[in-house]
Amino acid sequence: MINIRIILVAIDFSDLSLTVLDYACSLAMAWKARLLVVHVVHDLSYFAGIYLTDTPLPELQQRLEAEAHERLEALCQSQLGTQVLYDTVAVTGRPVVEIQHLVRQYNVDCLVLGAHSTDKPEHQLNCGATGRSGHGEKLALCQIRHQ
């Protein structure tokens, strides 16, 4: 029997995010699993020299990270309440890389994410990209498409 204990739900604050979180919540309730609600803040160092700003990049990066933490907490409190157990994590980096890292770090059993498109590399996270959970078992994937 498959035992789903931890579900990572990737949130990008797009219109699809509420639907993705609803699906993840339903799965968590059905499986009695814990949610790991994640947002990946893009690392601004990749854009150094491309964009000019009055605010130094490290300061701007810190603001974005703090805002992401606040938005994740507010979203979870309003959408999840006490229906399921959850943790929020905001990390900085490239979404595909950071989600793969978190899957291994937290021994994630199921990944729930929005499928906006596949024309951009950052939208191409799929089962082949993640492969296995942190404890070596196959990782279940649930991609929610925008309708």
C-alpha cells in the first residue's frame, strides 16, 4: 500500500495558485498527510547587470523573501485554516532546482503544482525532473492545469 505522508505544493502566487492549494488540501485530508507549501523566490543575482535599480540587489532580495514568507502564511491561514497540518517554506533560487532539493530534504511523497505551460524551462518540472522522493521511493506528481 502506498503511504503518502508529505505533500509538497508549489505556489507561485498566480491565479492558478488557489486551485493548486485546494487540490493539495483535498489530497492531504484524504491521505491524512502534511502539506509543505513552498514558494521559490527567483535569485536576483542572475539579473545583475541587466536591470538597474536604486535599491541594492541584496536588500531587494531580502525584501522579496520576507514578502514571500508573509504571503505564504496569509494564503495558508485563509485557505487552509486548521483543515490540515502544514508548514510554509520560501527559498531563493531556481524553481526546478530548489523544488528538487526540498523533495529530498523533506522526504516528500507527492508533488502538487500548477502547469501553466511547458514553453519555458521553469515550467517544465515534471516527474522525470524529480524522479524519487528523499527516501528513494517513486514520487507521485499531480499537475493542475489552468482551465
